[in-house]
Amino acid sequence: MDFILPVIVALVAAALAGWLGYRLGYDRKQPELDELTRQAEREAETIIAQAQTQAKQLEVDAKEKAVLSRDEVEIEVKNRRQELIAEERRLQEGRDRLDSRQEKLDRRRQEMENRARNLDKRESKIESLVAEQESELARIAELSREEARRLILAETEQNARQDMARILREAEMETKSLADKRAREIIITSMQRIGTDLVADMVVSTVELPSDDMKGRIIGRSGRNIRAIEQATGVDLVVDDTPEAVIISSFDPVRREVARVALSKLVADGRIHPARIEKVVDDARAEIEQIVQEAGEEAVYEAGVRGIHPELVKLLGQLKFRTSYGQNQWKHSIEASHLAALLAAELGADVEVSKKGALLHDIGKAVTHEVEGPHALIGAEIAKRCGVSKAVVNAIASHHHEVEQESIEAVIVELADAISGARPGARRETLDSYIKRIKSLEEIANQFDGVDEAYAIQAGREIRIIVRPDDVDDLGTIQLSRDISRKVEEGLEYPGQIKVTVVRETRAVDYAK
């Protein structure tokens, strides 16, 4: 041990000191010898104490070193353990990646096998097609030149017909997308420009006279009576060669009715002069205003609509004297309102919005002689000014597609208007001519090859054709609808337009027993 060496040194030093004392003169004085001996002993004790202290210190240092060495070893062991754990984790991840790659390889191998099987099937199919082509070529080789020519022409014609139908369809779609808005503007402008010639027979009324002598009294001296009537009523009186009748002409149906009532009263009374004319016209105007008010209230009551502005009620009443294609617009509005309510109830739409929109959809016609523009937009603007809801305003404005329809109620109003105007007998068309037009439509459609059945529906506004799928392909239906449309245009006279719908359908039916 490290502490033994200092002890041995101390002992040796004490022995040497004693021996030297003995040699220097044991025979000297005994006190000096004892003193030296004590000094030697003290030095020896001091050396021994120092040696023991050093030994203890060395022992403490040795223990501390042992503890430090043990901590270092434990830290190193812990670090090595963590490194081993991390290495094991990396090895596990590597195994997982290898397993994933193996699964991918297995899937790729399966896909390759499936592709190989599909290629084998395609190869066999190609071989069968090649065999068919070879047999077809062999058959063609036996054909004469004329037969081969006819065969090639037929195939070329079929391909050309399909290409033509496809091009026609693309051109038609492009034309519709670009020309729809412009076409509406052109049609509306044309209707406004030539409206006078078309409706001339609808803007006149006739007042019967007891005799032709009454014409002179109506004209008056220097024409003062007829001028007074025209100035008071705002209409034109036509006193021509028509026996015992005077014609009243005006685009305003209310003014025309006021003039008719006033002139009838003047003729019945026999007293015709400017002062009398003015009073009778005022009375007739008050009478017609009362009729208009009552008619508007009756329309609102019949339709079951609440909260209608008084101005709109008055306009509804004015429709009592307005006709379209011979159909009274007041009755048409009430009928359309009932139809819209029924449709809305069946479809789960808003019944109130639908029937109010249908009742008011033609109010613009009451003022079209005063305001320029389509009656739908005019009516929508009036309704908006009278506080009608946005949904009803849109239904009025869009029932002829001047604006986009924003709700199902707007579509219902359009349908109600079409149904009321298109039903047999609603407009000026006899039942015989209606039935004749329906039959003519179906006969024209049945003349074409491939047509199985043809039905005229929606009061002759649409013809629906069902074709045999083996005789007419999908592209052929486009050409067939176009051909039938042209034939209808050439062979029939009809108001508005007729929709031609071609239906091609293949069905397979079987029964489980």
C-alpha cells in the first residue's frame, strides 16, 4: 500500500538516529543523550503522524478515483446501450423497408402477369380479326369491279354522313351559344316594327248605327262633332262606306272602349254636339274606370292573391279589354295563376310566389302602347316600383327569357303561361285546324326511314319521334331531327315554333325464374 513506505522511512530514520547517538558517545552525558533520544522520538512521531495523514489522504483519493471510474464506466455503458438501441431501430426500419419493397415487387409481378394474360387475349383477338379481314378480303377479291365500287361508295357515304352529322352538331351548338341573345333582340325589334300590320284587326271596334243618316250627325257641321269626339277620347273615328257602322281605331284598348260606350250613348240619345259629347265621354270614362277597378279586384279575388298594390289592380283590370291571338288577357292571367298554383303545389315550390307571378306576368301588356320595350320587362319594372318581392319580379321578367330565371317559381310561371296559351281553343284557332296540324306533324315524321313512332304533344308545339336503334345510329338522330324540322317548315304553317325531339333507345329485357 502507498502509506507503508513513509512508515518504514520513519522507522529507519529513528533507528539511525539512535544508532548515531549511541556511536557519538554513549558515554557522554546521560542528559544530553536522553534529550537527543527524545528529539529523535519526537521527530519519529512527527514523521509517523505525517505518514499516517498522507496514508489517509491517499486512501481518500483512491476511493474518489474508484467512484469516478465507476461513474465513467456506467455512463459509457449507458451510451453504448443507447447506441445499440438506435442501431436496432435502424435495423428494424431497414427490415420494414425491405418488406415494403418486397410487397411492391410482388404487386408489380402480379400486374405484369395480368398484363401478360391481357396481351395474350388481345393477341388472340387480333389474330381472329386478322382472320376475319383475310376472309373479307378474300370475299372482296371475288367481287366484280361494279360491286366493289358500290361497296366502297356505301362505306364512304356512311363515314361522310357521320362526319357531316358531327360537324352539324358542333356548328349548331356554337351558333346557339353565340346567336341566342342577338336573335332575341332581332325578333323583338322586328315584332315592334311590323306590329301595326299584324294586329290591325285587333285594334278596332265597330259601333252600329240605326241608319246612315246618323253618320252626318256624328260628323257635324264642318266636322266639329267628330273632331270633338276624337279629341275627347283620343281615338280615330273611321266614317267610310261601311253601311250603318262607324269604326273606332286605337291601340289603347281602354280608350277604344270609352269611345265605343260614349258613341253608343250619343247615337242612342240622338243629341250630338260638342258640349254633349264632352259630358257623355266623361261619364263613359268614369263607367269604364269603374269596370276596370272591379275587373282588377275580381282577378285578384279569383286568383286568391293578397297584398296587391292598387296600381297593379288597375292594370289587371285594363287587361279585360286586351287580347292576344284572340285570347282575352284578363282571363288568361287568372287561368295562368290557377295553373301555377297547382304546379307549385305538386312540385313543392312556393305557391304564393308562383300564383302571384302568373297573375301579374302580363301586366306590361296594359301599357305597351305607351312604353317601348318587351312587355315582360315593362311589367317587371312596374311590379318592382310597386314593392313586389324580388322573386315575383324575376318570374315576371323571365317568363319570355329576356332575363335569366333565378328560381323554380319563375319556371313554373313560364310553364303556366305556355299551358294557358297553348291549350286547344285558348287562342284564335279552330279545333279542326288544330287536329289537322297535329295529324300533319305526325305524318311528316312517319315519312322518314327508321322512324318507329311519332307523337305530337304540347298542343302541337313539340313532335317526339322514336326511331329503331338498328336503323338509325346516334349521329343519325341529329341529321334526322334536322331533316324533319326542315320538312315541317316547308309543309306547315304554324305560330311560334315546333320542337323536334328524336329518341333512340336500346333495351334488353330478361326474366329471372
